[in-house]
Amino acid sequence: MRKNITLLFFALITGILTTSLAQVRKMNMADYEKRKMEYIQKEAGLTKEEAGKYFPLYNDLSKKKFELHKQHRDKVEKMKQRNKNMSNEEYRQLLENDVDVKLKEAELEKQYSEKLEKILPPEKLYKAQQAERKFMQQEVMKFRGNE
């Protein structure tokens, strides 16, 4: 009886901790996105009105690119799980899929750049893109502990 109560207690604590960690992870992602948008707005010199028009399109593009890469990663994982000893042809398919993803991403970038150029002048659009890259580099450095 005491063992069952102890096991139940540990299972309950584990469940609570897992739920709490998942919520923290979500909050961190929301905080990350907020900081990124603030950084881009500041570095590119966007007005509130410009930011209000820019970020919905920017976020839509980011979601589409994320989904594109997620589908690719899922495809790669399925291939690896199905066949631990992949043939050269299967590796060739992976390489071709890599190229396809890059082409689709470039196509998305082109489509959205046309839309974004209607919202921001070229200088601010360029600065926003550079600010995003710089922010990402800084975040990677923080993550690696080099800052």
C-alpha cells in the first residue's frame, strides 16, 4: 500500500513538472518572438503603423518557411527510420529534396518581398532583414554561452 502511494506521488509530481516545463517553453518562445519583433522594429526604425503592417506578413512568411522545413525534417526522419542502411538512391532523393526546399523557400521569399515592398520603403525593408539576421546570430551566441 505504501509503495502504491509513493509511486502515485512520484507520478503526480512528474506530471506537474512536465506540464510546468511545457508551459515555460511556450512562454519562452512567446518572449523570444516579442523580443525579436521589438529588436527588428527598433533597428529598422519602423513606426508603429509600419510595424503593424509589416509583422503580420513577416510572421505569415516565417510560419510557411517553418512548415516547409518541418515537412522536410519529417520526411528525412521517416526515411531513416524505415531503412537504417539507406541506398545511394535514397540519399540522392534526400539531396534533391534539400534543393527543392531551398527553391520553395526562395519562391516564398520572392512572393513576400513583393508584398513587403508595398508596405515598407526598400531601406527599411533591408534594415529589417538585416536586423532579423543579427538578432538570430545574437540568440545563437547566447544559447551557446559565448556571450
